[in-house]
Amino acid sequence: MAAFATTAVPVCGMFGATPSAAATPCCGRPALPTVAAPPRRAALRMDGLGNPANLSGKAAVIETVEELLKDTEFLFSAPLPGLTVSQVAELKNSLPEVTKVMTVKNTLMRKAIAGTPFDVAEPLTAGSNMWFFVKGDIKESVAPLKAFSKTYKLKEFGPLGGVLEGEVFDNKGVLAVSEMPTKKELYGQIAFLIQAVPTKLAKSVKAVPTKLGRAIKLAKCPDEESA
């Protein structure tokens, strides 16, 4: 029986083989075009902590949230899905320095807020959200979300709800609270009122002798008023 000659045939990407990086056709087939990877979605956490999948990582997340809550005056959340990592970073950088942002798993968030004035936020622990820990002016912490939503035309993006002094607010409530005067604005109003009081008081005091003089004069000569 005659022996048949065998020829090695190149295999492209089959059975673990890796195709050449060069765009050189093999097996008689043209090389596939390179497709750019889509932008990464913001499924990453922004707290820089360890892996929350293990016990120590979960404990670190809960501890960090508990520490943030100690200085937090207003807590609110916003949806995370649909945002890229670069967009989240841009939003984070637009916030006041004292406002902190974290993405926290709902189960860990519920454990962190338990027994705190923010435990009423439990109904907000649904879906994938970013949490904003506000210390200071609320308006300056919510305004960047409005601008961000307008820039990227994200109609559905904005605060989902928040907690202030043990009371839960929905989206409209958070926006209403954010319209309240900032501390700087309040200080300006108070300073204006303080400066206005001495002026009004001086005018009132200055007017007293005139009115008193007229009253005394009328008491002595009542006929002069009718004259």
C-alpha cells in the first residue's frame, strides 16, 4: 500500500491556538478586522478598598461607610448603570472636596446605616447606585449632577432620594432641599440684616424727640393744632 504524504495545516484560533498578531491570512481566509472595545461601564467601586467579595473586604466597606456617616449632614443616592468610568470620575471631580462618593452593595449599605440616623434610607438601597455623603452646602453637591445630566443629555439621571435630619426625601424632595440657601448665602443675609438694624434704630430714636416735643406743645396749647 502506498504511503500518503501528510501536510501540516495551520489552525486559526482553534483548540487553543492563537492567531498571529500580524494581519496575515491563513488557511486561505482573510484576517478578521480589529474591533475597538466598547467604553468600560462604571461597575468599578470608587472607594479604593479591598475586594468586597471576601469577609475582610466587606468589613472594610462597612467601616468606611460608618466613618463617613459620622460627618455626613445629608445623604443621597444616584443611579450608576449606563455611566462609563471616565464619566463617573468627571462627576466625582466636579463635587465639593468635602463631599464623598462611594458605590456600595445594598446589603453592606444596610448594615452600615443600621442604628444610625440614616437607617431610614433603607428603602433607597435598591439597584446599583452611587452614594453621596454631603458635609456642608447641599446645593453645591447636587448642582453638579444637574449640570452633568444636561451635558450628557441623561434625562433619567439625577438624585433618587436622600436623608436629612432623619427624614427621607424622594427625587423632588432632594431637589427642593438643594434649592435652600447655602451657608454662605445665609451668612450674607444675616450680615445685611445686622447692618440694617442700627440704621433703622437710629432713625426711630431720632424721631422720638420730635414727636415728644409736638405732644408736649399740643398739651400746653391745644388751640395751636387747630389754628
